[in-house]
Amino acid sequence: MGNKLFLLFLATVALLLGSPAGAAQGAQTTSVPHVLVLNSYHPGYVWADSVTEGFRSVFDSEGSSLRVSFEYMDSKRYRPDEIFETLKEVYRLKYRAVGFDVIVAADNNALNFLLLYRDELFPGTPVVFCGINGFQPEMIAGHTGYTGVAEDYDLAGTLDLALSMHPLTRYVAYVSGASTSSRINRNRLRELIPSYEERVTFLDLSLKPLADLKEALGSLPEETVILYLSYYLSPDGVRLTVEESTSLVFEHSGRPVYSPWEYTLGSGVLGGQMLSGRAQAEEAARIALRILDGVSPEAIPILRHSTIHPIFDYTILRYFSIPHNALPKGSLIRNEPVTVYYQYKYVIWATVLFLIYQSIAIVALMRIIARRKRAEEREKKLEAQLRQSHKMEAIGTFAGGIAHDFNNILGAITTCTELAVEEVGGSGPVHEDLSHVLKAAQRGKSLVRQILAFSRDKDQEKQPVQMAQLLKECTQLLKSSIPATIDVHLNIQAESGLVLADPTQIHQVIMNLCTNASHAVENQKGLIDITLDSVDLDRSAAHIHPDLFPGRYSRLSVRDNGNGIAPEDMDRIFDPFFSTRKDRGGTGLGLSMSHGIVKRHQGAITVASHPGRGTIFSVFLPCAHGAEPVTPFDSTAPERKGKERILLVDDDEQMIYGTEKMLCRMGYEVVALTGSLAALKAVRTEPRGFDLVMTDHMMPYLSGMELANEIRALCPEMPIILYSGFQDKAGVLTPRVLEDYGINAFMKKPFNREELGKTIRRVLGA
């Protein structure tokens, strides 16, 4: 009675401290299946721990999609008639606000408890059981929702194994205690005894007090093997662990001890045809998952005859001098120490390899010494490249962080300067000064994009690009920026020249190569010959260019008649920061950047040079088949004036000032707001008051995409243009993503009047 009151007191305290949170948690996670594991015994008990490991190995694989609670009934140390009523009240209070989808019962006492109280505590909850000694269908007769795994351990197989291992055996002594499982195991053995009486004599050592058992074990005949049927509770009330009871039997008898359960190994049991508690639990857990998937418990037959193996303890085999080849085929050995070879095989092989290496090293010593200097130089070069790589990563991180603000500044400069140019007219010194400001802003925009493109090592969005058109645009730009003493010849032999590429990056490659060529022929009468043609590379040609596969390529060649490249510099021209013009402002980024871009496009770049005869760079890009080029805006088309009403949203005041003024001069009526929430309020107040919404992407409270989503919910047909100063975001905002958010066009800051006007007319025209 005292034990019951003490347990009830502890349970009540635990509930007062933890129940509300537990109930709340259960209420919050009703959508996640909840499994209760009811274990008959206590943590630390070997069988109970092995069963728990089996449950966790299966349930943990479900992750957060399954919730599992464990309860230990402690019925090994307290009899069922002492604690069942107390546990019923504890579980009633603890789980009154919690619903379970499946209950898993481990061992007989847990199953008996649920047969008595499930309908009262957990009405209708399916039950999966395992580890049930002496299972008979009559045990669950009249109850619905029960299925599981019966503990059909192989007692006869263990007896046969013991007798085959010890053919001179005349006596079999069996040991069992006063627990429920001991009684069931003992009754099963007694059913088998009649079929073995002609071969051996059975000695009953069950239900003996501890002192009597020790005495009986010490007086056993020589030709005796012992069958261990569990002795965890002696008739005089002494409780023992598995290790204590098995070691007691072995140490006081000195005879071979056999058992049908794997968890008894390790403290004196020799072996047996053994059943694994973990394997039983894994099978039961898989049945529970089937029930959670919707299978009815009645549709799942009770699993009988689980997998059983002959298993032996290495230490006890050595004690009785039983060799491994005397064991049955397929036997498993536990607690086997690692042999010297397996324990030290890595050391042994390392020693052997070291000796081989030493032998080779002695033979090749002179060669190594001769090559050491070159290796040291190569290492220094790699270290320098690594430092430069780290430097570029730092530049990329820094540039990415300031790109948005810097592009906002450039955007305000560009728009305001274009407005000023328009006001002062087309001539005069002020107009010329303002034109230089615009050119500087464009250079700043280009510089940001170049640094970002060089510093980030990832592919940009590619599209079909017409190389001939791109070359014509670059040539026009090049002619306006190089000295008049240099002639530029453009020779296009392949009008198709269609490649899958990022046009901005290919434009950058062309300009870098042509700029290098102009530097090579500066201060003299020079020639830059730009050629575009197509070539077919077969396997033999591809071997010459190891970075290329056989196929059709678009080839761009840039040739100059300058002084050429010195032979000692040929191996370094593509290295980052290597430049022969550092004293004149060269950075060494151009060729290295171009090389990286071409590689990312699955192409190759080659160079041939002869001092005094000029240099030719060739770029090979794989041709795109079956693709249509993207049609660019017609830059010569006249600007159309507008009269629509535009809602302009940007959190940068300088940016919004210039853009608003520019739109007004283009004829539009503009409502400019610096907050996304204010813009959303304006649309809600006047849903049909605007013909177009232009919004920045990165803003407080609501981003541009979130604002577009809200506006679309209010006005599904509202045209929306999104713009951003974050260059990295441009690669993420694909046409598919923009379409999902209802955005009609995207622009990168800074943009000029021409880009702005054409984009607005395209969107409003659509």
C-alpha cells in the first residue's frame, strides 16, 4: 500500500508541474500523428533498452512528421497487482487532453494493462504489441484493434543446439524465477520435456531462493548444460538485473549456459537459437506505421516466428575451448575482440606503403632534388593565386553589399543629369559638362556589374544571342572610344552565329579583347581585325583544345598588329591581376575575367602571338541549335509621349525625385510615394485611379514583389513594373517568378530615359 501511495504522489507532482504545457503542446500538434510506446519494464533493463532502440530506429526515420511518447511501467520491480490501479490513475490525469493514433505495447504486462483499461483510458485506439511470451489468440479474444508480433522464441531449437554442441550431455538443468515471464517460459519448457526424456534428464532449479539456487548450481553433475529461462525475481523477493542473474548462474555452476534471447549474452550465457528484442520492436514499429497509413489492425495478421539466428558469446566460447569451425553454419558471434590485423590494419598498410615509398624515394632522389626548385616556384604561384582569389571574394562581398545603394545614387545622378541636359539645350559648355557626367555614371554602372560578374562564380541566366548583332554593337562602341589612328575591320562570315549565353557577359568579353588589342597598337598606326565564323570540331580537333567537345562552334577572332606578347608572359596572361600595363593603370582583370566567362559558357579561349608581328585571340562558343534569338529594343524608334497616370513607389528620395520629374516631362501624371504601405493605401482608396504602378524591389515593410502581390489582389489587371539596384537579385527574378507575382516588366537600376520610356510603352501597349 505504501508503494502505491508513493507512486501516486510522485505522479501528481509531475502532472501539476508539466500537464498544462503537455496538453497545450498536444493541442497544437493535432495534425502530427502521435504514438504512445508502453514498455512493461524500466530504463536500464537490457531487454527494455533493446526494445526501445528498435522502436527509435524506425520511428526516428519519420522525423518531425511523427510524435512518439514513451512510458515505462516498471513492472519488473513492482508487481502488476501493486501498480496497475495507480498507473491507470496516472495515465488518466496525464493524457486526458492528449489523443494517440496508435499505442505500442512491449511485453505481457503492457498488453494485459491495455486489455484491462484501454477502452477506459484510450477508447478505440489501435494497439500493436511485441515481446509477448506464450501468446495465444485467446488472449485478445473479444477485443478489437489489436495486432502485433508474438515472441515465439525457439526453445526447442536452443535445446537441440545445446545437445549438438555437447554430445555427451546427460542432464539439462533449467533456471527460472518468480516473475510472469519466468512462469510462462517454464510452462513452455515443461511442454517440451516429454519429447527429450529419452535423451537427457531434466533438473528443475526453478523457484529456488537465491541461497538454495547457488548451492544447487554448485552441485550439478559434470555432464550438465543449463537452460536459462530468466531469473530476475527470486521467490524470496530479491530482484536481479540480467547481468547479475546470468553471471550468477555461470559463476556458481561452471557449466555451459544456453538461452533463447540475445539480450542475455555478455555475462555468462554461451549462446542459443536466439531471438532479438530489437528486431521484434522494429517489426512492431513498422506495423504501427502501416496503421498510421490507414491500414486496419484487423487486416494485419499477427506476426509469428520472428527471425532467429544461432548466436554465441566469444568470451564463453574461449572459456570452453570451442573453436569457431565447430559452430553451426550461419552462426553469429558477439563480443568478439578485433584481431591484431583488423585493429591495426591501417597502421600495417601505412607501414608497408611507407617502405615502398622510401624505396622509390631513394631511387628517385636526384630527380626530386632537380625538380624541387620548380615545385617551390609553382607552390608560391598557387599561394599567390589563392590570395588573389580571397581578395576577389572580399571584393565581391563588399560590392554586393553596396550595389543597391550605389545604383540608387547612380540612378538619381542619371535621371537628374538627363533632365538638366534637356533644359540647357543641345550645345554649350554646360551641355558638354553634363554629357561627361552621364558618361561617368554609365562607367560607374558598368564597373559595378564587372566587379560583381568577376567576383561571383555562378552561371547567369542564358538566352539565345545573335553574335553578329552583338559584334556590330560592340564595334560601334569601340570606334567611338579608341584613337582615330587605329582602324577596326569587322568581318562576319557566319550570319547565324547563334549561341546560348548571357549577352552582357559576352559583350564584356568582346570589349575586353578589343580594348587589349587597342592598347597593343597605341601610339602607332594600328589595325584591329575582328572576325566571326563557324567551325566544326571533330575528335582530333577537340584533342587540340582539351576544354572542348566535338561539335559546331561559333568562333570569334580578335587580331592586332601590335608588338605581341613576350614568350615569358604567355603562361600568365590569364592570371588574375597580371598586367604588363600596371604603370599605366592596368588592373589585370580583363583577360582573367574573360577566360572565366568563356569557361562558364562551355567554351574556350586561345591565344597566339609572335613578338613584333601581333597577337590573335580566338573565342570558341558552342552554337545553339533550335533556339530563337531575343529581339532587342529598337534604339532608333522615336520616343512616344504618354498621358497615363502612374503610381511611383521608392524609399530613396533622390531616386524618386529624378524619376518623377522625368516621367512628368514624358507627359505622364505621376503620384510619387516613398513608402510601400502608403502606396497600397492609395490603391485601396482609388482602385481605378492609376494606369500603371512602378515600384522599387527592396523596401521596408513590403518589398516590391509583396506590394505587387497585394495590388494584384485589389486590381487584377493593373500593369506593374519592378526595378531593383540589387544586381544579384536580377538573376533570381526570372520571368517565371515575375509572372507568378503579376509583374509585367523588370528593370535594373540605374536606367536612363530611353530605357524607361520604352519599357513603359511596351507594358501599357501590352
